[in-house]
Amino acid sequence: MTETRFATCPLCEATCGVAVEVEGDRVLAVRGDEQDPFSRGYICPKGTALADLHHDPDRLRRPLVREGTGWREAGWDEALDLVARRLGEVRKQHGKHAVAVYQGNPSAHNLGLLTYGQLALRTLGTRNMFSATSLDQLPHMLAALTMFGNQLLMPVPDVDRCELFVCLGANPLASNGSIMTAPDIKGRLKAIQSRGGKVIVLDPRRTETAEKADRHVFLRPGGDAALLLGMIHVILAERLERPGRLALRGLEKLREAVRGWTPAKAERACGVATSEIEELARAIATTRRAVVYGRIGVCTQEFGGLASWLCYAINAITGHLDEPGGLMFTTPAIDPLPLAKLLGFDGGFARWRSRVSGAPEFGGELPMSVFAEEIETPGEGQVRALITSAGNPVLSAPGGERLERALRGLDFMVSVDPYLNATTRLAHVILPPTSVLERSHYDVALAAFSVRNVAKYSAPVFARGPDQRHDWEIYAELFARLKLPIGARLAAKAISAVGPEGVLAAALRIGPHKLTMAQLRDAPHGIDLGPLQPRLPERLGTKDKQVDVAPQVYLDDLPRLERAAQPAGLVMIGRRHLRSNNSWLHNSERLVKGPVRCTVLMHPDDAAQRGLADGATAKVTTGRGSIELPVEITDAMMKGVVSVPHGWGHAREGVRLRVATSVPGASINDIIDPARVDALSGTSALSGQPVEVS
Ligand SMILES: Nc1nc2c(c(=O)[nH]1)N[C@H]1C(S)=C(S)[C@@H](COP(=O)(O)OP(=O)(O)OC[C@H]3O[C@@H](n4cnc5c(=O)[nH]c(N)nc54)[C@H](O)[C@@H]3O)O[C@H]1N2
Ligand SMILES: Nc1nc2c(c(=O)[nH]1)N[C@H]1C(S)=C(S)[C@@H](COP(=O)(O)OP(=O)(O)OC[C@H]3O[C@@H](n4cnc5c(=O)[nH]c(N)nc54)[C@H](O)[C@@H]3O)O[C@H]1N2
Ligand code: SF4
Ligand SMILES: [Mo]
């Protein structure tokens, strides 16, 4: 008998509702849930592939324990006892900082990890906490902390009401939006145009989003800070600032900071014409409902800190912060701010520094740029053991090959992950969680970055398979075996006694909409809680309840931008594809079929200069080595810039991903220099890597 069950796709930030048609224990089809008030039936091709993930014969169902050069399946008790014993030994011998943790991207989409796993991992008390944050949104969080007083207060563009959407360093038509949870973003951007508004994209590549925009402007990688300084210069010089009802601290300092940044100077630094900078600045300042939205291209570059600050600042001084159609703050049914405060995650920056090269901590974590060196460098505090949780840093973090060597040198490594992939094959034990369709779901994190206030709980589509553990249960059982301080053990015990649903129920009750689990269970398609509402100044975490538009950390970093030199040769940027998701959806036949996606895109002039024909195999070289990829010649690339996607290159010894290892591709992160960082925030500069192509 076939039956339709409703759920939420947990793969990207769009949180689309899905209708899963099942027969017995098989998925027959996955469609968009027409009755979901937020996603209204939209899904992308990845949503359909939820079935492939669930049924994937390579997905691990039982713990694996390394034995010699191979693996053997083990029971949960045996595997967990072993992990607890080995981690315990390392902690006893070398102290708590000797155990490092890396948490990957799916952690943010996993109810059990958000309500329990992350907290449990923090109770280890190690300074060597790492995550994908420093490969991603860290600069936005730093700007939120320094300008709004809380690292979680990242504002989102009110796409459904704006008339001018300026998109910087994001390609939502491929990524489906980020720190902008907005299912069917393509439809939402089109709606801006239908109501007479405009979409403008600034990007070194004419992206899928740029193709649909009213205007695309090429911008040099890393040029965003200069561009924004030039635009703010124009706005302030022409007295177009209009902060609205908000009290802004530091406006005079900002005026001082941009004084020398004439549009002509900005043009030299970012490649955008003076006239363009002036027009853009005036359009933003004079359009009633406009928003400047910056995303990962703005963050993961050498001036990610400055650029993220200036993105928020330009909205603030033009009256587009906390106003409908501008950059707004959400009112989620579960308010993460008080919860984060309760759990001690309310943020902080550079309160201490890393052991080897003195990189700043952020929110209690160290940046990935120092991950390998903290493992490799002997001495007090050296990392000897590692827990990876829902992450694949060998493919996702720069310096992949070096990291691989470092991981081989660990005394002990455990991975909580459903696959034997580039990273987990280096572990001693792999603990696989239940599949995405075997667990309940509520987007605790993403609902806080959603363009409408929504709440949705989904029950598991399938009962879990025999002898399976959810991520959070794996941690609960592991931490019950570890000899942690009594406070940590009691907190862990209390949470694991009520489970994620218990935490949800409590968090909803104290949340601003006072929802109950019963209400959520009665609404399997989700509950619409209305458009975003103004939240300032009450929501600010700053002492004086003002927005700081010129925090000192950024003013101190400006001289570095002044000194920056333009690279003489080619630079490399990344790219995302709609049918892929970081490093872990390449084992689905239906997602990887078709033309090879891991190619290097190049402008015709750059290719001609190097004698490269379309489809030829090119060698892309940096100081860290070379990878070989087919060339795709296209005038969608800015001259002097090449583009290579990340997350490929699975065919490494020992990887058990039958489809992914058969697809051609190489890992861009093998040749990105991990030492390239935004020196202010410590975020990896994944974009703008100088390369040679031959
Ligand atoms: N060059 C370059 N590098 C990049 C980027 C880039 O743009 N360019 N982007 C960066 C960004 S934004 C990010 S977020 C990172 C992502 O970096 P990571 O999070 O390290 O990598 P993912 O590819 O998302 O790997 C996810 C892992 O989690 C496992 N997994 C999936 N679902 C679950 C689950 O429910 N539970 C558990 N326990 N495991 C699960 C998968 O098998 C896989 O091993 O990559 C970064 N790296
Ligand atoms: N299909 C798919 N969806 C995804 C993911 C995926 O891998 N695949 N990953 C998910 C994750 S983890 C994240 S964080 C989000 C990211 O979501 P987005 O931020 O939308 O990510 P991208 O599509 O990589 O877009 C970044 C854009 O920045 C441009 N760029 C590069 N360097 C610069 C620069 O210096 N300045 C400017 N202005 N632009 C630059 C690139 O050309 C690219 O078009 O996507 C999420 N969604
Ligand atoms: S856009 Fe695609 S991957 Fe993202 S939530 Fe929707 S269906 Fe899933
Ligand atoms: Mo990300």
C-alpha cells in the first residue's frame, strides 16, 4: 500500500517541505509539499535524492572498527566502549585540550545535534573546537557580535518586500540561499522584478543568479570591502544617509574611515567603474525598500571581516536595517539567543589565541586554518585525538592533503558519520547515525534566518532500522561512558532523558510565539507566523542599545586593505551547483549524471593566452601542488579569474562510495593554501587564491 508522509528536506538552508510517497520500507517518490505554507510545493533536484541517501547501499548501518588495514563491523556497545576508553586515555595522559572536535555543516540541519550533540561536545572543555564556521559565515557572526552585540544576530534580507536586491558574493539560484532561508528563491527574486523592482548582482562570474538579474557587474575577488567603502563614501559625501529611527553609534568614525575612499580609488581596488559605484550607492540610498545582501563570497576572502561589516553598515546608514524590505531580524518560535546564553555560547572574539600561530578564537572555536598545525606541532596542548561530527574536512578545508597526513598521525580518531569517505577512512572507529528519513526534524537554526517567521516539526518518515542510533543518542551513550565533570554529566543526562522533542517543547513554550508541540504535530505542513517584524533596539545586545556602525576592530584592519596589492596573474574562486551539496551528495547516481561538473571555468582571453582549447585538460597549480581538470571556456568569467567547485575528488584510497569515486573530479582544497586567511577574523580565504593554469 502506498502512503504519503510529510517531512522537511534537511539538505540545504531552504527547508523545503517534501511529500514522501512510501510503500513499506521503500521510498517511491519525493515531491514538493504543495501545502507547506512557506515552500508551497517547491523542491530542487537534491530533494528528490533524499530517497537515494536513505537507500544508498554504501550508507553505513553498523559501527566500523579499524582492524589492520581493513574494517570490521562491531556492535554499538563494543564500539562505544572502545571510543570512550581511547578518548579517556588521551584525556588522562595529555589533558582535555588534547582531544579536538570538528563539526561539519549537516550539524546545523540536525535536530538531535542542535539540541544535544553540540552541547555534549562542549562539555569536553577542549580549546581545540573546530567547525565549518571558519570556512563560511564567521565574518557575518563577528559583524553581528561587534555591531549588534550578539554573534547570532545575523540579519536576513526581506526579499519578499524589497524593491532593490543587491546581491554580493552569493549565488542563490545554485545554493538556494544562505543566511536567507527562502524556499524557491528563484520565484521570490522574480517576484521583485514583477512588482517593478530590480535585482543587481556583483560577482566575478556571471552566475545563474546574475543571468536572471536586471544587472550584473564584474567585481574582482576580494574587492568587496573597497567597493563598499567607495559606495559609503558617495552616500556620506552626497548627504544621502538616512539612518531612520535607529540610533547609530560611530557614524562620525565611519565618515572619517571612508573619507579617503573615493569611488576612483575603490575602482582601482575592485575593478568596478566609478560611475557604477556612484549609481549603485545612490540607488541604494534613494530606493525606499532596498537591501544589500552579502554571503559567502564576501566572507571567505582576505578581507571577509571588513566586507561583512560594511555590508551591514551600508544598510544601517541608508535606513534599510530593521525596516520592511531591508535587512531584518527574525522572530523565530524558538529564540536561540536566550538558549545560547544559558548554554554559554553567547560569543566572544580573541579572548584567547591558538597555541602554535596565535589565531584568535571565535565563540570558543579556533579557525580551520590552524587545525593541521595544532595536530602536527609537538608540545604541551598538542592535539592527539579527534572527534569528527558530520564533517568531511579532508575535502572541505584548505590544505586537504596536509590535513590528511596530520590525521594519520593522531593517536585516536572517531567519526560520527554515515559514510566511509575521504575523512572518515582515517578514523579508528566510525559511528553511523540514522538516515535523514529516520529522524524527526525541526529547523532550530535555520528558522532563525528565515525570510518569514515559520515553525515546522516533522515526525520521522520511517521508523529507524534495527539497532540504529540517532546522532544525539550516539553522543548520549558515549558521554555516559566518559568520566566528565559532574555538572556536565548531569546536564547531559537531563537533556537525554527528555530527548530532542522535550527540549523543543520547552524552548517553544518560552519562545515569543508560545507554541506547543501539540500545535506543531497538528500542522504537519508547518505554521506561518507572518512576515518579519522590526526588532530593534530591544533585540540588540549592545550595552547602550545602539548599532555600532564603526567597531574599532574594523577601523584597525583598514590599513591592511590600503596596503593590499593586486595579484599579477590568475586568481581562483569557487562555485556551487544546484545538483551538488558540498562534498557529500556525489554518491547519488541521479544527481551526478550528465556532463562533468568539476571543471575549471576560464575567460576566452585567458585560455587563448595559454593555448588552452575548450575541453582540454588543464593543470591548475599553486604553491601547494596541482590538480588536473577539463577547461570550460566562457565569457561568464571575469578576465583574470578562474572558477573551480569544491567537494570533489573522492577517489582516494579506502573510500567506500561506489558512485562518487567513479565520477571525475579533484579537490580544489588540495591546492588552496590554508595559510591564506582573513587576518582579522581568521576565516579561511578560500576565494582569490593565486593560481597558474597550463
Ligand atoms: N574551496 C572551498 N571549500 C569550502 C567551501 C567553498 O565554498 N570552497 N565551502 C565551505 C562551506 S560553506 C562549508 S559549510 C563546508 C562544509 O564542510 P563539511 O561540513 O566538513 O563538509 P560536508 O561536505 O558538508 O560534509 C558533511 C559530512 O557529514 C556527513 N553527514 C551528512 N549528514 C549527516 C548527519 O545527519 N549526521 C552525521 N553525523 N553526519 C552526516 C556526510 O557523510 C559528510 O561526511 O565546506 C567549506 N569548504
Ligand atoms: N546546491 C548547493 N547548495 C548549497 C551548497 C552547495 O554546495 N550546493 N552549500 C550550502 C552552503 S554550506 C552554503 S554556506 C551556501 C552558500 O551560499 P552562497 O553564498 O549563495 O554560495 P555560492 O553559490 O558559492 O555563491 C558565492 C558567490 O560568490 C562569488 N565570489 C567568489 N569570490 C568573491 C568575491 O571575492 N567577492 C564577491 N562579491 N563574490 C565572490 C562566487 O562567484 C559565487 O557566485 O550554500 C548552501 N547551499
Ligand atoms: S532547495 Fe533542494 S536541497 Fe534545499 S531544502 Fe529545498 S529541496 Fe532540499
Ligand atoms: Mo556553508
